[in-house]
Amino acid sequence: MRVSFTVNGRPQEADDVWEGESLLYVLRERLGLPGSKNACEQGECGSCTVRLDGVPVCSCLVAAGQAEGREVVTVEGLADLAERRARRCAGGDGSGSCASGACGTSGAPLDEAPGVPAGDAWSRAARPQDSQAGGGGGLAPIQQAFIDAGAVQCGFCTPGLLVAADEMLERNPDPSDADIREALSGNLCRCTGYEKIMDAVRLAAARQAEEAAR
Amino acid sequence: MDFLRPASWEEALAAKAAHPGAVPIAGGTDVMVEINFDHRRPEHLLDLNRVEELGEWEADGDTVRLGASVPYTRIMEHLRGPLPGLALASHTVASPQIRNRGGVGGNLGTASPAGDAHPALLAAGAEVEVASVRGTRRIPIDDFYTGVKRNALAADELIRAVHVKRASGPQQFAKVGTRNAMVIAVCAFGLALHPDTRTVRTGIGSAAPTPVRARAAEDFLNAALEEDRLWDSGRAVPPSVAEEFAALCSAACNPIDDVRGTAGYRRHAVGVLARRTLTWTWEAYRGTGRAADERGGAA
Ligand code: FES
Ligand code: FES
């Protein structure tokens, strides 16, 4: 069957999709977006976490057909998403006000704010670009924080953690340690022991607060 | 394999009638695991995500009507007041990603003895609304679980909603596992005080071939509370009563040894959870719940 949906703001079509196929498989094997990882295929590890209409889900447990017509954000789209959020906070949507620096974008169309020139919203966006990055620009603040805090070792868990952590900071810009642990409780890491991951999320939250205060 | 994508409840029922072997998929958190691991190759997958009413709830009256696909996250966020036991149980389901997709309909459809919602639904005395092209019926939760991973659904029926009476007293849910998240219950226990009917109901998970109530324990406790007029006096439950209640809850188990725990451990742990949840709920009743009753002028 054919499945049409939006991935990281771009309309995508996948053909010859087998009816029992997962969204994860379609992303990786048919759309060339290998950022989302496959480690368990049973919802245990979170390394396949993506956002489906804004909501973090295990893409290995979403049937491809269930994504029809929906909006998906993968780790490849995080930088883009962060940029759009920043633009909105800076008044790109005309409202010009944002108290938290973390406007909820859940469920909002990903192609909003057309015509706003891609700009200097995040100074860090000028960092070297990951070859797999789906949208232009460099790294999302959460990605940079993971690097700066040393939260990446083998990196297999990282894409899922990034998507989950980014969504939490959007909802809850000032998380307690308990909030972070709960938000990331569905993501396993076998390398870091999680302490550096906690550091990274705290760092991202602090930077986000700084940015918002500007 | 065919992927059926009904846009409405009527279409879903028609599809299920035409293909009784079709496997309904909503959150996918059970079904996709089986497909990913080649444990299941149904001829038809029946996607229910497009049937919007399954994701909605009504909580205005004395009874909450909870759509089968309302994600656990929503139950935690919005229904903690009327459905405290189910909200607590929902919070123990797997991880945020899973709670964002999974709902009570899937737990009921799979009917695993380890499903987290079951003890809470049993304790609350829920009813399951199921339908087919032949019509709609409500199955009391006590009659719903018929065997290991078996339920009372006919081949052409789909689960539409559960109806749960708004809590009239404190409810609790407790679960044993190795960590707080991503745990399939070693065993679980739900307890609801129903001051309106002066009864206590229980639910036990993962300690028998199906989710079960500890009926003898309920009967014993109901009689003891009545005899000592504790619903009126609000005095503490005597330790001997709590002990006997716990022992009867243990006795209601019919567990097995498996990788998660031994039968003996499960029996013991259910007794511990029963005593704890009784203490928590009764203390809460003695505090806020009963005080409110008295202010309201109840006899
Ligand atoms: S691959 Fe999806 S949760 Fe592990
Ligand atoms: S960095 Fe290796 S699994 Fe997390």
C-alpha cells in the first residue's frame, strides 16, 4: 500500500509498504531517515522515539498505515523544529510574546510561519551540519547540550532521548530532576549510566531559560 | 495482509462483521509487538485510530464513559478525580511513549492477567461496552475475563468504551516490579472504598490466569466494617482485621512461577499490597472523605 504523511515538515510518500510494517521501518528503510534507531521493536527501549502529531511515541509500535495523513518529527527534524519555535518566540507568528521560551508546538502544522527568512534565531545553528540532518541548519539546542555535557557514547540511544527530552522541555521549560527522569523513563541507555544525560537536559533547560530571558 | 481503515464506528463494526478474524489495532502497543516478532500474521488489521469517538470521554454524570482508545496519559491528566484508581494504574503503564498511545480498550482486548488497568477496573466495578452490527451490550467487568488472554467478546464485536462509576471514596493501586517504569507487573492490587454502598472491592493482577477479585476478602472486610460500625465511626481498621483481609487476598491468588517471580512470592506480595492499600484508602476516608460526608449532614 501507499502511505502519505509529513515528515519533518515535508510531504512524503512511501510505496509498496507492507500492511504490517512499522512507521520505524518506513522511516529508516523507505525514506532514508536512519536517525530513529531500531533496538528492540517492542517498545522497551525508546530509541525509535518520534513525534506523531506532536506526541512522543515509539515508532516501532505505530503501524505505517496509522501514520497516513499525519505529521511526524524525527531526530533529523529537531534542529528545524527548534528554529521554528525560536522564531515564534521572537515574534515570528505576530504574537511576539513568549514567557517560557518553549512555546508548545504540539499539533501545530509544521510548515507554519511561511516566508519568515531562516535566520539567526539560534547562534548555534551555524555549527557544522550533520550529514543526516533533514532540515537545513545545524543542531538543535538539545543536541548541542548532549554533546557539551558528554551525554553521547555509542550514540544508539541518543536520537530517541533527544526527541523525548526536546518534547519535555517544550512542555515543561523548568523541569525538576524527577520530571526529567519520568519523561525519559522509556528510553534506555546502556553506556552512560544516565548521569551525563541528566546533565545535558539540565543544561538545555538552563540555556533555554537564558534565551527566553533575553 | 489487508489494512482496513474505517472512518467511523459504523464502518468499523461493518468491517469487523465482514472479517471476524480482523485484529483491531489502536495504540498498537500489543499488536505491533506480535507483528514485529512474527508471532502474528492476521489477514486483516483493523485500524481504529480514525474513529475519533473512541478517543473521547464523558465525565459529566455519575458514571464516566471512557472511550476505548483514550490514551493512559489523558486518563492521568484529566480523570484523576472521578477515576483515581484507574489514573494511578495508568501512571504505572510502561513509559510516556507507551502511555501516549495505549488505552484501556487494548488492555481489555488483550486481556493479559498482567494488564495494569484490570485491577482498577475490577475494584471500581466497571462495565465494558461492546458492539457489533447486531447491537450493543454492556458486560460487567466480573464477567469479562474468561481465561488466559481470553475475554467475553464475540468474534464480530469491538470494545467501544468502559463505564465506570465516579469514585465515591478513596481508591488505590499498587504494583510490584523491578523499577518504576517499563515494568510488567510481577503482581498488582487495586482497592476501592465505596462509601455510598458501604462496600469495598478489590482487583488482583498477574497472580492468577485472569485478573480476579478477592471476593472472600471483600466479604470478610465488608462484614467487619459493618459489625464495628467503622463506616460511621471512622475509627481505624483493627490490625487483626487488616491481617485477615491480607491473608484472604493472598488466598485468592492462583499464581505461577515465571521469570518475573515465583508463585509464593506473588501470593505473599499480594497480601502486603492488600494491607497497604487498605491502610492508605481507609486513612484517606477517615480524613477528607468522611469529614466531607459529615459536613454534608449525612447520617
Ligand atoms: S525500537 Fe522501538 S522502543 Fe525499542
Ligand atoms: S550512548 Fe550507548 S546506549 Fe546510550
